[in-house]
Amino acid sequence: MTKDLRGLADLDRAIHEPARLLIVTILSTVESADFLFLQREAGLTKGNLSAHLTKLEEAGYVEIKKTFKGKLPLTVCKLTKSGSKAFAQYRQQMVKFMSTTG
Amino acid sequence: MKNESTQVQQRVMRYWYIDGLGELVGGGGVFFVLALYFSAQQYFGEDSLVGGLLQAGLFLILVGSFVFVRRLIASLKMRVTYPRTGYVEYRASRQNRILMGALAALSAAAMSGVIVLIVRSFDAIDTMVAMTGILVAVILLVKQVWSTRMPRFYFLGAISLILGGILSVSGFARGYNLGLFYGFMSIAFAVSGGITLKNYLRENPLPAEVEND
């Protein structure tokens, strides 16, 4: 395996999956966002989004809280510190990989 | 990859403007207060008791309006926007935002200074309203380029420039000129926000489960 391809193999699989990458990108922009917003922005079904969020939560990248905003029940998701760090590292790895492979 | 993620991030930042409530309540409300303020000041005279009180209270009036409008927008978003398209909490204070805000304020101040110097050479022109028109347009343009990227803000900026230009040579007293400027801008923001809100409500009906609650 070449050095370049090894770099690709080292990518964080929890983030590398396209739907999860989109979720993490959205959450990296805001303080927090609810389930409905993520579902609409990512274009995922409820079940699909729920499964991806569970994986991100298990990796310690996303924190999920059920709360109320006034009378409105919300499932609010937030990127954790390790999630932000992992996303920044993932971006760096991808940029490096893209620049070396041209 | 960087471009795609930047696009996603910009779309998320634009979400705040998706419903038009910011323009309808924020722009419309604050400009309406300013329209009343300058008209009242002109009507009562700057040397009168009411005029003096208005002048002394401008800061409080503005801060009060901003606080009230902010709360009203948050409350309306909770009823209108979040049940339809979801809730987002933006980061309150980021260093680059402060830096960009300071840069925007500095460039706006520098630009208005230069404009005043140029415009003052023409006696027939009300410099204050012309300067206000240009300043509001510059702020909208800076906002457009850095965060919103929504064409309707170009339109509002153009209205501000045209209004400032027309009113500066109208011959009305300065207070009424400013009152008219903010009054028309209040209407422009309210119309722009109203149309955006109408389209938003049409495109995003309330989900069935929320409607049944």
C-alpha cells in the first residue's frame, strides 16, 4: 500500500461516511441544531438520521439532549469537543490526501 | 471537499433569514421607531423639552427597540419556524465575527466620513439623509457579502440609496427627511420580509404531528 493510500485508510470511519460527514459539517457551523433541522438539511429519513446520530453519539462526537423550547419538544444535537477535533483532523487529512494525489 | 463543506456551512448560516421574520419584525420595527423618533424631534423642535428628552433618550430608545425586537423574533420563530423546519442555535460570540463587525463598522465610518466631505460641498443637498442612505446600503452590502448571500438584500440596499438620493434634494426639513427615509425603509423591509414569510409558509406547511398536538 502506498503512503498516500495509507493516509486514506487512516481516515476516521465514523465521520467519513457521507451522511455522517454532512451531519458533522452542519453541527460544526452552529452551537446546536434539532433533529428536524438535521433531517431536512441532510435529506435523510427519520430512521436513517437516528441511526447515524447514534453512531456519532457512540463515538463521542455528538451529544443528544431531549429538551423543551417553550412548549415545543426538541431533540437537540451538539458537536462535542472531541467531535470538533475529529472533524478538524478529518478535514486536514482530506486536504493533504487531495493535494498529494492531485 | 472544502468548497462543499463551505457551501453547507453557508446554507446553515442563511437559515436564520429563511422565514423573513428578521426583516419583517427587526428591520421593519426598528426603522419604524426611528421614523417616529426623527419626525417627532422635527415636529417638537430640537430646543423644546420633548426634543431635548428625545435627544437624550436616543440610546435608550434604540437599545429598548433592539431588545424588544430580538425577543419578539425569538418568540415568533419558536411558533412559526422551529415546528416547520427545525431549531438552530447559532454561536453567540466568535472572535472572527467581532473582528469582521469591527472592520465593517470602521469601513462604514471611514466611507461615511469621505461621503460627508464630498456631499458638503453642495448646499442644496441634505447631507444627513444622503449619508444615511449610503450607510444603510453599505451595511446591507457588507452583510450580503459576508453572511446572508440573499439577493433581496441587494434590492433593499438599492432602495436605501435611491431614497437617500431623492430625499436629500427634496427640500423638506432634515428631521422629516430622516423620518420619511426610515419610514419608507421600514415599509420596504416589512414588504420584503412579508413576501419571504408568505413564501416560506406556503413551501413549509406545519407537519401533521405538530398540527395534531
